[in-house]
Amino acid sequence: MKYWIFLISLAFVQATNTEFSELESKLKKQSNEFITLRQKIENGEKRLGELDVQQGSVRVRIKDMKQEFELLSVKLKQTESRIRKIIRDIKALERKSSISKKKFGKHQAKFFARLNHVYKNRNSPFLQILLNAKTSQDFSNRLNFYKRIVAADSGNFRELKNFHKEMGQNLKEIQTKRAEL
């Protein structure tokens, strides 16, 4: 009986020993899994920290790019309005230039008509016409008429010069505006 108890206890100890060894191996396995899992968690926390830093730098870059974009859009609007103003100025100068050209043509026609008349009648110079006056009143009238002709000629010439000068200035302004555009 003692044997029996001994054998039963030995069998029980062996069974318990195998259960303990299985339990110990399971504990070691779970301990290793726990250590691996803890390392993964620590690595994940480090990676989250790195990602948080990267996310912060990305946010800063996005903010900087957004500010730069806003500045560029403001500059673009300013440039577009400036371009529209320059185009309006060019069109106004072209209209002004065409008006000056028409006036120049009108005064040029008058001036050349008068010049043509003078050259056609060069066989009878105006001094002879003055001296052929019959009375002093007639002489005075002819002299007054001559003064008016000379004044008209010089006025036409002055107008020609002024319009020519104005057209040159308009052309320079147009070229400047186009270069600026």
C-alpha cells in the first residue's frame, strides 16, 4: 500500500511535473511574446513621436506655402490691374494720337495750299502788289491783308510744329507703355 501511494504520488508528481513544465514553457512563451509586444509598442511610440515631429514640420511648410500663395495671388491681382490700366492708357494715347494726326493733316493741307499759292504767283511778288496800290488807303488795306496772310502762314506753321511735337510725344508714351506692358 505504501508502494501504491508512492507510485500514485510519483505518477501524480510526474503528471504535475509535466504540467508544470508545460505551464513553464507556456509562461516563457507568453513572456517572450509580452517582451516582443512591449518592444513593438515602444517602437510604435517612437515612430509616433517621429511622425508627430514630421507632421509638425509639414504643417509649418503648408502654412508657409499658403502664405506665399496668398502673397502671389495679391501680386497677381496688382499686376493684372496694372496691365489693364496700361492697356487703357495705350488706347487713350492711340485715340489722342489719331486726333492729333487728323488735325496735323488739316493744318498741313492749309500750309501746303498756301505754299503752293505763293509759288504759283512768284512772278508777281507781293511787294509789287503793294507798290501798285493807287491810294494810301488801298496801300494800307493791301499791307494789312499781307500781314494777315503772313500771320496765318506762321500760325499754320506753328500749329504744324505743335501737332508734330504732340504726335512725337504720344508715340514715345505709347512705346514706353508697350515696353512696360
